Amino acid sequence: MAFKISVVALPEHPIEEILNLIKKVDELGLHGFWFVDETYHKDCWIIMAAAARETNKIIMGPAVTHIYLRDPTHIAQMLATLSELSKGRTAAVISIGNLIMLQQYHVKWENTRPMERMREAFKVIRALLEEGKVTFEGKHFKYTGLFTAARPYGKVTLYMGAMGGPRSFQLAGEIADGLMPALGYSAEFWKDVQENFKKGVQRVGRKLEELELASWSVVSVARNADAAKEAAKTIVGFYIPSMPPRQLRMHGIDPETVKEINNAFFRGDVETVIKLTTMDIVEKLSLSGSPEDIIQKLKKNFTPYGVSHLVACIIDPFIVKFFTGREIPGLPDFVEQARLLKEEVAPALS
């Protein structure tokens, strides 16, 4: 089976530049172009709608969208509309959401049975996508005779996004078309994901080979490996506060040792976050370096545990300058990094 390569964007770029990036990635023949659906960035749904008419093959969708800040019926309505616009080139990753952003919205998600909420959300989204109407009586969501004119152009693939642990990975095996954990780079992490995903699949009698394990990863690739790692250093620290302690430990990182990074993040102290992000942390929490470096890490830590799809959050010169004001000599632009992944990394894994 061919190893899939997709890219994911933090939509900070000027809109015309983002649309141009999507068109170029489409021309390269990558599998998908995914967007972060968070208030911090430009609205991904509007961008994807604009891109739908300017692309031909590439899959587009949110990675991730979320079930605390968005109602599942609205997610289904938007997905169906985007599917019609793109003639079926739509998928989505559904998750609880960015836990840091939920705090900023004062959303109390702890002790609200989030996995139960996720199970209900998937039922609601599938019902509205497949039937155009939903009547549902759950503990978290309730609808009576709700319907929509938005109809998808064929099946919309629904992944579940997860980071926390066994229960979420197992649930994905029960209800989703695939599982896309974020920020997992170690063999220990992916072994745990695979084992628990498989448990969920077997519990409900599904076929593992019909589902997909994908990885949402921070990626920086360049001929100059040092430039790529330096670029990753500018962003890796900002993801640490969103990583559960269990996940950090699976990467050989004691949560106590990154408390100062977390504190700096919550103060909005960008410079200190980057300064405290050591190259050891970069090595553990990113896919960065030369194409060969990335191939070797994927072969060692990812593909032995069933990962068949890399969703690369590319750290390009624009993102580096946006966060730091710096330029890194030898760091390729977004499209060139996507090309290296498509032409050099993917063939080595297929």
C-alpha cells in the first residue's frame, strides 16, 4: 500500500498566498491539505471553500475540528457543503479540541465524559451526512426532526483526533474511519496507539485493514539538516503545553522538566519558550532534518506500528518569521518541503 503524504497549514499566511500554496500542493500530487480549525488562525472553512474551485484532486478538511466549541450538526452541515463544492474531496478529523483554547474560552470539559460526548457526536455527524436529517436523544446532544439541504458528494471520511491515551484510541477503533493522533514521534507512543486502536476495532467486529492510522506531526525538511532542526525549534515548544503528561513520558520527557516552557507559554513569552526548547526536545518532538533523517525516523518509530499516512505540519520560512522575526538560511519554502516529502520520503516508505 502506498504511504500517503499530506500537509497541514497553520493559516497565518495572506489568503492569496494560502490559496496559491494549496494549488501548488495539488499539482504536486500530495494526498491532502489539512487546516487547523482554531480561533488563533484565519478561518479554515472559508479558505477551503475558496480553494475547492481552484483545485482538482487534493483532499481538504479540518485537522482538527472540535465538539465542544462547535455543534456536531454544524460540523456535518459545513462538511456536506464543502464536499459539494469540491466534488467529494472532503474529510475531517474530529476531536475534543485544543485543551489550551478551551481553557481560554472558559469551557469546562473535565469530568464531562468527553469520550461519551465524542461517541454521540460521531453518531450525529454521520446521521446528518448520510440521511440529511437527525432525531437524537443523547446525554450531550438532543435534536428533534432537524434537517439540512446540505448533501455531501459521496462519503466523507471521518477521522478521530486524539492524544491522551488508551480510551480515546480504543474509541476511535470503534467509531471512526481512522485515527489521527497529534504530536507522536516515539516507538513507545505508536506501539501504544496501535495496540489500543486494535482493541477498539476488535471489540465491535470491524476490520483493521479497512481503517487508517495517520500521524499529525511537526515537520521541517531540508537538504541542510541543521536548518530544518533550527526551524523546528522555533515551534516545538508551543505544542508542549497541549501534550498530556502520559504522552510526554512516552517520549522520554519528564513533565516537570518542561514546566518553565509551559509557564512562558501562558505568559505569552515567545522568546523564552524558544530559548528553553533544547535540541534534545526538538529531536524527540518533531520530524526534522534531511529527507533521509525523516525516512529513518518514520521507518523506526512509525510504520512498524501501522502508520500509513503522514500529515505534515510544515514549518516554513513564513512561520519562522511570523513567530520569531528571524530568517534561517537554507530552509526551503513550504512548497519545496512538500516536494521533498512527496518525491523523496514517500517512495522510500511505499
